[in-house]
Amino acid sequence: MLQLLILVPSALSLVAASPLQPRTGGDALQAPFSIEDRSTAAATELASPKKLHGQFLHITDIHPDPWYVPKGRLSTSCHRKKPRREREKAGFWGTPYTESCDSPDSLVNLTMNWLDEEWADKLDFVIWTGDSARHDIDHEIPRTAEEIFTLNRRTTAQMESVFHNSKRKVPIVVSLAHNIMYPGPNEVTHEYADIWKNIVPFDETSVFLRGAYYAKEIIPNQLGKTVQCQPLILLKADNRHHVAVISLNTLYFYDSNKAVDGCPEKKGTDDPGRLQLNWLEVQLRQFRKRKMQVWIIGHVPPTMGNYYPECYLGYGQLALRFQDTIVGHIFGHMNVDHFFWIDAHELHHGVSDPSLLSQLWDKITSFSWSTTAKKRYSLAKTLRKDFRSLPPHRSKDNETEAINYDDYAVVNVGPAIVPAYLPSVRVFTYNVTHWTPSNGVVGEDEELFKEEASPEDEDEDEDDDDDDDDDDDEEDVESEPDKKKKGSKRHHGHRHDPDKIDCTLKKNRDREECIFKKPRHASKRSPSRRNRLWTPLGYTQWYLPDLDNSNKSHPPRFEVEYMTYPLSSLVPATDYPVPQRLLPDPLKNMSSIPKDMTSRYTPYELKDLTISSWIKLARRLGRKKKLFRRFVSFMYLGGEED
């Protein structure tokens, strides 16, 4: 269950008034991280490491709970009343597949120790999309503003102890989650400005105080004339090309926040959501002028079921208008591993009348936060319907237009640390040279600085397999419409009902309703569309599969759940993209790949994470029953659909 806390400024108190007293019983493994004198930590980092590794971390929804009691009763949020039945007892390292309990300190400490030992020296930056306080679901121990701030301060100190200390200067970019409800500046924004004083750049402080959003350059042009890459190859770099992360306060877009007006597009508005969108447009315009690439991150993902209609419309338009500048979108909140897209066809309906978007919600399949298999499947079913609705990559008649990748922005939603399913983190790789996962080669990117088109630009779908004759894996997904589920309010996915004006038809492309009011910037040569410098190449998902079978004496271990890379990317055996000793035994130290060999750890075989690669994967998932079943199992980290 996800709940919000309305923080009234007059009710706030000083965080340092009294520390939390967690019920650990003196167990060192359950002891919370100690907040030491942070004056010894470096000030806001210079935003770039001494060398680039071509890897970054996404971590989200930690939800530490200082009141967690091992063997406590699930119905008490794992806080007290030890039950007799084993199945009702809270686990020592956490309790998976439940909405009742958050993360014990033992789980948070184990995760941070693993990141410290295995990854902190291999990362270029860290994306952290909230949420760092427990859910307010125990009425006997209500969550207070003081506790929220203390938990965020403690978790921030722990993150800094791993990534941002006297030995390491790995930039951290964090997003606000479920705390701010009112426009800033206010006491809450001031508190977080202090908590994140080593993370938010000093010159972004005034913007942060206004709305808890900011931009941070993580690979600036001060990097120098050479870049030391993995594995130790020097690449000539153009100082025009560098990277920033924009961290949004998505609570100003979230429709559960009744303290805002929902991004009305009118002159003189002081709505914080609209002001944030206006600021975002200015940032993207400036970064584009400087020829930079940008990651956009936030807590709540941009769907019509999460955002106010005009906030969704505004975000979607910016995502497509600056597609050549935005290299990717990363969010958390949902606890479910999946991806989706924003497409121009859907946004066209709101250009002239944003209120039309709100009318779509009742026409989109809903899903509930319940972890029961019956209700879990509804989100997967919605995604499958979206996957199957994609336009063809080639026109099959004179009316329907082939897919235009200019019209898509892909959004990634990462799984959580909190064991609503199984704790998980994600390590991405991205192109810092001309390394491609298809062959693992690292070398100079000779195409990087060429402005003219190349043959590679002609057809992003030249290797698309949608026209193959293998229909053995197809299934009929037609079914009766989903009945309204009691208490379900969130509607995610795309509309599939016929439109009065179909903007995918060639004859309608120039109609006013099908044209954005402001210029759009898209290029087949941009890193979001073609594998070049800064293009995301893939990721490895790590999880704790044995959480429920582990105990104090036998802690769980992070393992590979799956990788997006081709199996061939692991040959020859190196520590990139995945350290050899952390690979599953069947994949370690491979010198060659036997003919017809496949692996359950590499189900997607994506050559990169460009928009076209994601769309091709979506088509395959829409057609291939077995592959989609694997996708659903990854969504819920082992959960099975009904």
C-alpha cells in the first residue's frame, strides 16, 4: 500500500530533537546506520569521476523501517506480536511478497555493503529515485514528519558513505518521493536542501528550495581531452558531448496530491507542476544548445493513471519535443519491473483540448496494488495489449503509415529494494567508446563526431524480425473486458478505441490536430536512437532470490536475475559488462558459445537500449507467449500470473 503524508509546515519540528529508538534487541545486524559528522564528507562533488567505467546504478524505494522486528506478525507491519504460525512471521532479512512490511535495517545494510564491495569503484554515477521512509500503515506507530526526515537523513548518509566519501567521488542524483505536498519554498524544501546538501549542486539550491527539483551535470566538459575507459582504452573526446541528469519532483504531477492544480496551462499560473514543466523546458533547451545528453529521473512514472491530465500531456510533449537530447527516462514507485512508452499519437488528442485526456482513463485497463496473482496479471495484460497495438515497422497498405520512431519516448521503471516482491537493483552500461554488446569490442568511435548521415541511419528496423514465419508461439489474447475492481483507481496503458482523427494515417499527418504547437527535435543520429557515445547499452538486474529461506546465520546473496545483453557479449570473458565472479556458473569464463546455445539469463538479446530496440522487444513480447511469460516473471521477481 502506498500512502502519502501531508506535511503542514506549522507542524514541523527539528529533526535532531530526538533520535529514533528502533526495536533491534541489541542485534548488530539489525542496527541502523549511524549518522556521523557529515562535515568530514566532501562538499557537493565535482560531478565527474577521474575515469569513466561506462556503468551506473539505479536504486529505488528502499523504505527503511526502524520499527521492524524479526519474527513479528505481518498484520502489525512486522512491528510486534510474534505469531505462532511460521508463515505469519517476519523474516530476519525482510518479508517478500507482502505489502504489510517494509525493509529492516539488516536488508538495507546488506544491500549497501554489497554495493560498497562490488560496485562502488565501478560506477560513474548513481540514480536514486526515492523512497526513503517507511509506509504509514501502522496506526499504533504513526509516521511523523520528524521520522521521515530522520530516515531520509540516515539513508542519505549511508549512500554517501558508500559512494561519496574521501576515497570516492561518484555523483549521486536523488529524487523526492512522498513528502512534499505544497508549493515551495517552505520548511520541507529547506529540510531536504540540508539533507541533500552534498548532492544538490550549490547553484541549483534556489531552484530546489522552490520545488525540490534540480539539474546536475554528472559528466561535464571539464573531463578533459581524453577519457580512460573500460578496459583502459583512451578515447579522444569532444568537450561538446557530456551528460546531465534532471531530477523531477513528480509529486507536483501526481493526481493524489490535492494541494496542487494539475498543471493548468494558463498565463500567470502559480501551480508548481506547471512551473516545473516550464523550468524543465528551459533546461532541455539549454542542454540541447550545449549539445548535451540528459537523463530524466523521478519517483512516480509518467502515465495517465498517475499524473493529472495536463501534467501528463506537458511531460509527454517535452519528452518528444527534445527526443534528440533526452537519452532516457528512469522512474521508481511502482515496485514492478517494466517499461512503457509515451507516443505522439496519444498526445495529439490533448494538444487542442487537454481535458480530453481525462476522458480516456475509464477506457484503459486498470490494475490494483494487491499482490494476488489475479490482480497482478491486469498490469501485465495491459502492457501486452499495448505491445500488440504497435504500428507495423513497414507500411502494409497505402493508408497506414509505418512506425515513426520520432513519435516515441521509452520509460523504464525499476524494481524496488523494499520486499514487496524481492529486493532488486539495476546496473546499466552505456557507451563511453564504441563498445557494442554484440561483440564486446572497445575502440575509438570514429563515427561520433560526423554530422552527415550514414548508411546505419537509413532504417532502424532493418534487422526487425516481425515478419518471420514462426507463429508457433502466438496466442490469442482477446478476452472479455476487465471488470472494474473494487477500490482500484489507477489506470495505466494506452487507449485502443477508434479515434475521430487517426494521426497514424498519412492523409492526416499535416492536420492541425496532429501537429505539436512547438518545434520538435528528433534525430536518427542521437544517442537515444543509435549506438554512439552516451547510448545506454543494456543492464543487469540483481536480486535476492532466497530472502524467505535465509536466516541470521545464512544471509541471502545478490544474484543475476537477467540481463538485456546478447549472450555473445560475455565472450571473450572480461569483467564488462558483468564481473566474471558475479556471473552464474554456466556463464563464467566462456571462451566461445556453442552453436544454438541459449541462456535463461539473456532472454532478450538486445544490442542496445535505443528506442527502436525497446519497440522491437515490445513487438516480440506482444507476439511470443513464452517470452512474455518470462517478462511477467521478471516484472514480479518470481511471481506467477493466474
